Amino acid sequence: MKHLTEYSDPASIHALAAEIARISKRPARIMEVCGGQTHAILRHALDTLLPPHVQLLHGPGCPVCVTPSAYLDHAIAIARRPDVILCTFGDLLRVPSDSSGDLYAAKARGADVRMITSPLQALDFARANPDKQIVHLAIGFETTAPANAMLAYLAKDKGLANVSLLVSQFLVPPILRAICADPETAPDAFLAAGHVCAIVGSDPYVSLARELNRPIAVTGFEPADILLGVLDVLRLFEQGRAEMINAYPRVVHPSGNPEALRIIDAVFQIADREWRGLGVVPLSGLSLRPEYAAHDAAQRFPLAPKLVYKQVNDAPECPAAKVLLGKLQPPDCPHFGARCTPDHPLGAPMVSPEGPCAAFYLHRR
């Protein structure tokens, strides 16, 4: 409970805001790369405590938002098979696909779609239903990669041939490189997601900050955590230093979690990955290694000829790509809160619990 109170203490929060105002002299655009941080910023109105010349941008840090529409089409096609039990986290159920609706609608029509809280629940389903194929939708950033990898590892180790993963795993550093390659989207600094760095460590972001020529602060999720990250990157920015600083040392260690990294490396390999609305980013994701091909749902249930992964942007009128790149604030979208709501979303950023549009709708409507 201590960390839940001391990092939400109003006096500490206002002291950090005052220090930010004191040291910040130049206009600065800071992008947080985590949907959880976006919600925390808006829920606690942290952006309103910053000087007017310091702007927070909301990046593509919601894995559900960047999962391709064709991946959802593929998942729905698999779920409709009578011999399949499809497992997914709840935040993926309402995300619209390219042409097949969503998983919630597929479940309503009879597909056996089961909401889970851990990928390892798929092992229990496999043992209890030996006549069924159990397919887990393995999506997320580095944070979910260890648990998804462990599912594949244990399925192979225990000889559960009826377990497979449909993989859509993303990596954070490549998308930051892509963002900085476009002068229109490139921010002046980044707040890196603390839970991602709890897995991979803060060390990889030392060289990334130098490569991008921008300061990076590894940041937590409580109000004081976020403002401390903002303060740290602004100090570096004002001094012209492109360095990484770990503002979340109580959770993030330089080398990360060795056991988590070991299982990721054993099961996955780096691969090109399509980001919803953003296109294919080279070497920006993970795929199963060849020795786990028997547990690869993409090989077990090949795509129908018409389901080709391609760059898509939700509904044609949904500017999701601009929102996820920080080019457009959700309330500036003409459909926000009108044609596009959590109950009737035009795109994934409105329906995902970590989506920036959902955050603005919930906290700033």
C-alpha cells in the first residue's frame, strides 16, 4: 500500500509540477508509449499541471489498437470452426476486424470464444478437451511475451499437440525509430513504459536514446511516477542531452528479468510485423521459432486466399493511424463521441481499454 499512497500524494504531485514549470524553458513535445500511462495522465489530469509549452503526445502503446484487422479476420475464421476453442483477453473481443465483425459477435453466433486472464489457462482447456483445437491469441508488447512464450514452451514440453498460438507480438524500440524517422511525428522526448522495461531492462534504452538523439525516461504508472519521468526528460532536453534515465528503479533493473528474457528467446524470434493502420515495420515483432511450428496457429489454420495482411486503417473514416502517431488528439477527430463511442467504435483506439480515444472519452468527455 505504501507505493500506492506515496506516489499519489497531492503535495508531492504539486511539488513535481512546480519543479517542471521552474526548469522548463523551451517548447517540448513528450510522447508516452503506453496506453496505461495515457489513461493515468487523463484520469489524474496531469497534463493540466504542466506549463502550456509542454505537450504530452499519446503514442502507439496500446497492443490491441495496433493489432492488424486481418489478424482479427483470421482469428474469427478460426473461431468459427466447430473443432476450435479460441482463447483471448477481454479487451480484444470488441475490436472491429476488416470484414468479419468482431470476436464478441462471433461468440454470439456460436463460436467457442473464451475470455482468459492468463495464457496458461489454455493448457487446462487442452487437457479437458482433447478432441478440440485450443488456439490462443498471443498479442501484446514485450510485457505479454513471456507468458505467451511459456504457453508454447509448456504445450511442447507436455506433448499437448492440440494447443497453438496465433501470434501478433510487437516490440517497442522499432516503432520509436519509425516515429522519429518522420519529422511530423517525432517528439522531443519519450516516456518509456515501465512494465515493458521490467522485462527487457533499462539498458537497451541507453543506446536507443543516443540513436534517436532524444532523452528517454523509463516511467511508472502512478501520478508522481509520470511527472517524475516528465521532469527527468525535460532536464535532459533543456541541457541538450540524449540520454536514458530510469525513473522507475523500484521495478525496473538495468538487465531486466533474465528468466523472462530466456523463455522469450527460446520460443520467439524477431520478425517483421504489421501495425494496424501503420503498415509493416521491419523487425518490429516476434514470431514462433521453427521448432515450435507445430504450435503455430497460422500454419495449422492457413489464411483464406482473401484474407491477406495489408495496411489498413480501420473504417475508412477513422484516423486511427494519426491518433496512434500523436498527429491527432482524439477529441479533434470529427467522429469522437458522436459516431464513434465505446459502444459503437469506428476503430480500435476507441474500444480498447488502453486506447487513447477510450481514455479521452472516459476522462475528458
